[in-house]
Amino acid sequence: EAGVVQSPRYKIIEKKQPVAFWCNPISGHNTLYWYLQNLGQGPELLIRYENEEAVDDSQLPKDRFSAERLKGVDSTLKIQPAELGDSAVYLCASSLAGGTGELFFGEGSRLTVL
Amino acid sequence: DAKTTQPPSMDCAEGRAANLPCNHSTISGNEYVYWYRQIHSQGPQYIIHGLKNNETNEMASLIITEDRKSSTLILPHATLRDTAVYYCIVRVNTGNQFYFGTGTSLTVIP
């Protein structure tokens, strides 16, 4: 069974440019998470989806960040425009409702803003 | 959600047991304790979870105190591949909120 797939694995852009990250969760997992991880820190939740509904986006900086999960399957996280401080790893995770609650993470997308 | 406190770093000799502590003194009766680990440049990986009873699986054992205010993750025979950051998280059983702290960086020494 395929795990959580994220792309791109690495992205280098100049500040003020847009960037998008894509995540395909494990098949059948209805809950999808986007986390931000700065160097030396634990993952911080940006947004959580239950199917196609964003049920927790309180930590998402909505002035420049946006996310969508239109069909309740894969998801895209966008930053526009990117700032130097956005350099980090963006992690996607999924879980199965009614299961053990275990989160399955992708390998992450490492963003460097120059 | 209850907060957790972990030591920032620990060392363990290869082949010995690694005991990683976690304090969660404000944990509620319906909150589970989860442990994840993150090896460099990878996403976090689930290890184990529990509510009240001690738990064991192929990776580790979880010991939860009777008052549930603290727990210990035990890696019985640490190997070099166990070098990672270990996160202790509490989670409400009816919700899907997982909040990570800064974890414990475990270094297994040859």
C-alpha cells in the first residue's frame, strides 16, 4: 500500500514568488493535515481537513497561505507571495476516521526562500 | 489539549534500554498518550499509544503512571537506527488534533 505522497521534495524560490505543495493521502483516509516544521522545532499544525471540509485552520496565515482539498482526496497548499521566513519543511499527514488515530506522514516538502 | 514536557536531549548506549520520559500533568480522562519519532529528513513515524494501561508492541513499550500524569517510552534494546527525535503527544479520543512539542533528541552511542 502506498504511503502519503508529497511533491515536490525540495523547492527553492526567490522571495515574493508563489509556491505550491501537493499531497496525496493514503487511500481511504478522510482526515488530512498540513504541518509546518522549522529547523529544530516540532511540527506545527497549519490546517486539518475532514473530507473536503477544513475543520481547523486557525493557525493558517490566511493573508498568504491557502489550501484546498476539493474532492476530499488530494490536497494543495499554496503560499503567495513567499517570504524569507517561510523557509521550512511542509509535512502532510493523513489518518483514518474511527481507526487508532495514528497519523501517517509523508516525507515532507523542503522550501527554501532566497 | 493537555501540554507535554520532555527533556530536550538524551544519550543511550547501543544495546541498552532507552527510557524516554514525558510529563502530561494536565491530561484529561479521555486523552490518549501517543508517541512518534522523527528520523532526520523524514516525516514523523507512529510508535505506540495508550490510555491507562501499559502497552507493548514490536517497537517499544509504553508505561503510564497510575495517575496518568506522566509516561515513559521504553526502547528495550536501542540500536543506532533509533537515533531520532521522539515526540510525546496527548490527544482527545473524540478529536483528531495532534499537537507536537519540541520532543526529545535521542542519540544512541556505539
